[in-house]
Amino acid sequence: MSLDVTRAEPLHDARQRLEHSRTSRLAQLQALDETRQATEDHLLAGQKTAMERVLKEIEEAFARIEDGTYGTCLACGKPLPAERLEILPYTRYCVACQRRSA
Ligand SMILES: [Zn+2]
């Protein structure tokens, strides 16, 4: 096993944060599904859609780690601040571009 540590190391944290985000979303989604079977609440359905969207963004972030574009804003191409990636490891846009698109 010859892992390129110097290259893998900075993204190691990102991967872990993404894994963590995904695991917790999946757990929430499962809990939501179980609740929903009992109640059929529209609000819960909305939450589920939002969570599925986040999960999709997490998957996309994993793909960006693979292709080497992780950590840059998809709109302006600037590097995303580390603090932002810590809070939102799957974010696609910097704060300025996020605001513009919202
Ligand atoms: Zn941007």
C-alpha cells in the first residue's frame, strides 16, 4: 500500500467531514421516513426533499474530491475559505456567489 500522504492529507479532513455529513443526513432521513409512515406530514415531506438535496450535494462534493476541484467555488473559481468548508463541507459556492444565486 503506497498512499501518497502529502497529496491525500489536506483532503482527508474534507472526506471525513463529508462522510460525517452524509451519515448524519442518512440517519435523519431514515428517522424521518419512520415518522412519516405514521403521520404523512407535508412538512416532513419538505424536510425530506431538503435532506435528499443535501445528500446529493454531498455526493457531488465526493466527486469533486476525486476530480481535484474540491474547495473551489463552482461559480467564480475562487478557493473556498476553510472555515466555510468546515461548516458546510459540501458547499459548492463561496458566500458571495451563494448570495447572488439565492
Ligand atoms: Zn464564488
